[in-house]
Amino acid sequence: MRNVLLIIRREFLERVRTRSFVLSTVLFPVFIAALMILPSIMQTGGGKRTLVLVDQSPAGIGHAVAQALQAPRQEKNAIRYTIQRVEGALEPQRARLNARVEAKEIDGYVWIGPDVLASNQVQYRARDVTRVQVVQDLEQAVTGAVRQERLRGQGLTAAEVAQLVRNVDVKAARITGEGEEGGNIFATLITAYVIGIMFMQLIMLYGQNAMRSVLEEKNNRIVEVIVSSVHATQLMAGKVLGLAAVALLQVGIWVGFSALFTSQGERLGMSAGALRAAQLGPAVWATILVFFVLGFVLYAAMYAAAGSTVASEQEAQQLAVPLMLPLIVPLVFIMPVLTDPLGSTARTLSLIPFTAPVVMPMRAVATEIPPLEIALSIALLLAGVLAVLWVAGKIYRVGILSTGKKPSLRELGRWLRAA
């Protein structure tokens, strides 16, 4: 046991002291925070727009459109419009209006034709028609004015129709053992998705680090010196657990940063639903921790064993691809898992040891999983970890001292029988 602890300490300190670890630990949360904050800071919404309204519409529609566009708006990035109404047909005025747009006297013009009630169309011309917010504001204003005119013809007022066609607001709340928990559905799905992707990336990253570390020690013949005083199984166990400690430290720092970030979420403009979705309960954190540790050990052992069977970086990269495939499976079924976390697809993937480390944490974030189901998944995952460690240990014991070409499947079978 003492030898294993020494190897764990060596692997841990060797990686924690590297510049790449410090940079990745600091830059990743900064990058995520920037993705969440910068869009709102750099958003180019708002500003002023001067539009000419060429009005050939039935009485009252053009006036209602102008009023709707110029009405004060409460939104932070709302555009303020100045509307110049002119009457008459468009064609006699088109050249002059185009010239005014080119000269930047106005930003654009809108033509509402006499058949707008039947055609349901208006024309908009401007220097920049890709400004989606302007088009949406125009659609909303014209739609409201045309609808009001149609309803007036049917003997209904706008207020009466608004009452009839108003939308139903669904207030979603998850029921847990602690009662009802309100939140934002979209934010909850995003949180589950981010955790799943982060798990997959960390397992891949540190697993490949284990493979490269084994390959480097093997090529430099350092491993021959090490195994003279330490059993090969102890060496692999120390290497895997040392990498697990590094990964846990990095994740712990990120979690602490996330907690700090969400505590200031209201100042940064995050919605209350998004903040609740990011605040996970103790049971969820415990589930995430257990599946991360077990999943990490499972894949790190596989990568370490694979690294002991190759003799070059190129062979290692080729061998890493099939080891990644089980981790990619949850991405293929990401929508069934997130949108129906209690469905058969999500349950099945949670019981497979090679996909459970990614799928079960996503499900735990999205909804409350029955404790028996979590216990069964942990038991199957633990059995898978022990089986993989047993096989990987046998391959590792022979592989780290082998040289020459990459072994075939038949040779690997002989290694397992001989070890």
C-alpha cells in the first residue's frame, strides 16, 4: 500500500505542478464565464432607427403601426423608432426614398399597400435588412394593426380578442423529496448537458494522459527500473488513482468557481430559473462524484493497459479511437436522455458500465432518479471497474516490458493466460 501511495503522490505532484494544468484550470472557467457574460455585454441591440412609412392602407392601419413602433419599450436593448408617415403610392416615391437611404438620411422605408388586409404582406427596404430585431418589430406592429382592423369589421374590439387568444403560461416545477422546486426547463437541460460533456472530455483527456505516460516510461526504459522495486499492478493502480486525484482537484476548483459565479448571477443578468437550475442538491452532487470517480478509474485503466501494448505515439493515437467510442454513445442518444430521463433509453444506458458515468449524472441533474436504480447502476459500474482492472492489470504486467510490434488479439490472449 505504501508503494501505491508513493506513486499516487508522484503522479499527482508531477501533473499539478505543470503549467498546462494551471492554465487549463484557470482558463476553462474564465472561458465559460466569458461565453455567458460577453454576449449580453457585446450585444448590439438598441439604438435608433428612422423609417419612412409609405401608407396606402385602409384608414387607421398606418397610424396604428406608427404608434406601435414609437411606443416606449421596457426592454433593455429595444430600438427607438422615428417614423415619418407619407401617403400615396410607392412607385412615384421609390427613387427618392432609395436616394435618401443611400444618403443615410433615413435607415429604410416601409410600404403598406391598400390590399394589406387580403395579401397579409408589407414591403421593407433598408441598407441593412439582416437586423432581425427591426423586422420582428415591424411584423409585430403591422400584425397588431391589421388584426385590430379585421376584428373591428367583425364587431369585436382589440381588448376582447386579446382576452380570447391570450397564451397559456405553463409554470414547470420539479417535485423532489424536499417539495416542489421551480426552475427553468431550458436552463436545467443546459446544466445537464454541460455536466455530461465535461465528464466525457475529462475522462478522454486524462485517460489519454495515462496512455502517454505509460508509453513514455516504457520507451525511456524507466518502467524497467520502477518494476524492479514495485509490482506492476501497484504501479498501474498508483498511476490511475493519481490521475483521478488530479482530475478531482481540477473539477473541485471548477465547482467552487461555479458556486461563486452563480452567487453573483443576479448581478450578471442570469435569470432566477437559471440560477435554481445551476444549484444542485447534496444527493445530486454525491451521485455526480461517485459516477465520475468510478468512470474515471474504469477508462483510465483501459487507457493505461492500451498504452502498455504500443511502442509509438502514432499507434497510441490509433488505439485511443476505439476506446473513445463508448463515451460517444451518450452523444448519439443525448436528446432521448435529456428530454426523457426516465425513459427506457436513458435507463438502459445508465445500466451499461461504459456509458453510465456520463448518462447517470445528466439524468440526476435533469430529474430525481429512484434510489434503487442509482444503486443498481453503481453496482454494475463497480463490477465493470473490477473486471476491467483485472484484465487491464494482466495486460499491463506483460505489456510494459514488451518491445517490438503491437501485439495481436491472439497474443493479448496469451498475455492474459500467462499473467
